[in-house]
Amino acid sequence: MNNQKGTTLYFTVVLIQLRTIKGMGDSIIAYYAADSGIETALYNGKSSPPSDITATSTWSGGLASFETLTSASTSPECFGRWYCISSIGKYLETERRVKITR
């Protein structure tokens, strides 16, 4: 009887660890999707954008996607000298956000 209780506890711990590891993998993929959004916005606006810019872009490839917002330094949420880029990367049910200022 005691042996069965130990087995149940062991499997419970293993299942919790597996969920945690899977969640970390999802988080990494979502982060890299957000980073790709930043890189795409930087590539698309190779030179400094004008001060009144507001641009958005989205991409979806299978289970991962990103949404970016480029805003001028005159926007209330931007503290950059010229502009800010915010990107949300999504993978399955996980989201990660990255923001840069220039």
C-alpha cells in the first residue's frame, strides 16, 4: 500500500515538472516571435521615421505570431528620442512583450 502512494506522488511531481518545462518552451517561442516583430519594424523603417509616425504590422505563421506598434516620441506612451517600437509575440496561449526606444 505504501509503495502505491509513493508512485502516485512521484507521477504527480513528474507531471508538474513536464507542464513547467513545456511552459518555458512556449515562453521562449513567444519571446522570439516578439523579437522578430522588433527586427521587422526596424528593417521596414531603415532610417529614422518622421516624428509623426504611427505604424502597425502583424505576422502569423502557424502557431506563432507577432503584432508591432511603432509610435512617435510625441506619443504619451513613448519615452524615446525619435520613436518607440512595441511588439507582442504569441505562441499558443503564451504572450511575451518587447519594447525598444530610439
